[in-house]
Amino acid sequence: MSDIVIDRAAAPRPTPKPGILDIAPYVPGKSKVDGVEHPLKLSANENILGSSPKAREAFTSVFDQLHMYPDGRAPVLRDALCETYGLEPERLLFGCGSDEIFQLLNQTFLEPGDNIVQGEFGFGAYGIGARACQAEVRTAREPNYTIDVDELLKQVDSRTRLVFVANPANPTGTWIPGSEVRRLHAGLPPSVVLVLDGAYAEFATDPAFEDGMNMVREFDNVVVTRTFSKLHGLAALRVGWAYMPPEMAAAVDRIRLPFNVNIPAQLAAVAALGDVEFQERSLALVERWRPYLMQQLGGLGLEPVPSAANFVLVGFPKTPGKTAKEAEGFLASRGLIVRGVGGYGLPDHLRITIGLEEHNRAVVEALSDFMKG
């Protein structure tokens, strides 16, 4: 961070508070390619099947309500989640995507000089919100691109207020079993909030995986966040939710903006939640083609990282002509947009969303041509 001290009262124009201009803005995945009219976007982990037909119908059914303010407590969606997952309504909080919930948690618990702890490849939104609160962001090594409980605990001190763990993780796709999540929690002071970001939880099918919901009921310092952006394909509508101790939910809800989740988004989310057939098709597609991409890309001499999400992170050689950056450009020339993740400290990797059969085969064919060079 900058050491320059500015007298903000004497400044010739309004000056942001210290630390704001040191924050690197979030850079989303690309969606366009120069010279390609209709590129295939595999850069943002969006549901390649789109969204539930029932969700689209619900969205279009509320045109006559566009003049109305939404109820920020989302009672219809709250009831639907409680019925679907057996949750208690007083433990739920809703946000404009999971991102807003991370920001609200940071605002609620961080003072200047406090810190958060996350893995070295942690999702950028955690740190952006913390730094905006003039807090420190501490990162823990991730051997084999995977969260390491002991490394996280090494970073925790008396000023730690939140620990963020995405499980499965973005952008790596790796995960840790419930036993490790519980070991992490056991090593934290009771004053530290453990935030389990479950954006990709539905894609993790190993019996050792634990989504954290039971931990929220057992402990006073665990939060689970979820989203309708990935499995349900409602990324454009920005619907996130969190399950947390009721006292914490009541505190965070005090600074939630009043109308943060709009009416069409709420009703589309309820419909998506009830469309089990669409969810099953989405999961089946990932289960079918994730191992295919892993096997095929490994066979090309690349290094795919084992994934439990709807994408695969792939390592490339450092050899000129074979690098990740050059591969990204080559794929773009074929109309295939993937995600460079140098901003996450992974300059030798690309993240590829799992697509339809023809998409996945096109990616493999293009990378085969690229590696032949």
C-alpha cells in the first residue's frame, strides 16, 4: 500500500480514503474476440445449457410489476429455500449475488487494521471488500493448488476477523473434505467468522465433501454462501444467499441495502429451485465431460488440475510458443474464449468452462493443433 499521507481536508478535490486507489479492480473474463462475430464464451463458468425454462417463464411473467419495489427480505424465495433444504428462515440473508454478501460480511466485521485470511488463489471479491474497509488481506500457500488448513491457520492472529474458503475453489476447481473444513474451524478462535463460499458446491459429488450447512447449525461463527449463477444459470439476475447464525444474520441485515434483489430475479430463482430436471441435466453434462477434458488435455502434455466444479484449470509449459497466454490467443482465433488467470497468480494456466460435447471437442482439437505448433 502507498505510504503517501494526504491531508484530505486540504486537497483541491475530493480524495478517496487511504487504500482505495491501491485496490486492483476486478477484471471479468472476456466475452468478445476481434474479428469473430459469434465466439463461444467458455471464460466465466456460466451454465452452457442456459437457464431453466421455468425460470425464464417466471421472469417474463412480472412485466406488470416493474414499477414496484421488491421486498429485500425475499419472503417467497426464503420460503422456497427453507422448504427445499430444510433451513430456518431467520438464518437466511439475500444479496445481489454472493459478491454483495462477502462485502456485507466485511463491512459488518472489519475495522481498519483488522485482517481477513484466504488461500493464495482466493476469489478476488473477498480481498476487494476487505481492502475497502482498510483491512489487511492475508494469503496462505496452496500446495497443489488446494487449500491447506495448516497454512491458513498460520496466518490467523488476534486481528483476524474472517477466513474465506471457497469449496470447491475458483479458479482452481479443487476442494477439501468436510473433515479438513472442520479441522480448520476447530483451529480458529470463536471470534473469527469462517465463510464457506459454496458457489460450486452442487458440482462436488464426492461423499467426503460437506457443504457446511450442518456446521452453521452447530457453531456460532460459520457462514455458508450460495448462488443461483452457476448450476441454475441465472448469472445475469444476481441472486445470492447465505445461511448463518441468526444473530449474525440480524446484524448483517442492518447494512443490507433495502431493495437489493429485484422481483423478477426472486421469482426466477424460486422457479429455478423447483426445476429439478434442469438441475439434473446440468449436473449430468458436467459429470460426463469434465473427465473427458481432464483426460484429453493431459494427453496433449498439458497439466489439468483435478476439478470438482464446472470448469477445468489447465497448466501450460513456459516454453515460448506453448505458453498459456499464447494458447489463449490461439483459442480466441478459433472463436473459443477461455479465461486467463494471471491476475490470480496463475500466469501459466487457463480456466476452461465445460461446454456441450461439440464445444469440448473443439477445445481439445484446437489445443491439439496449438501444441503441435
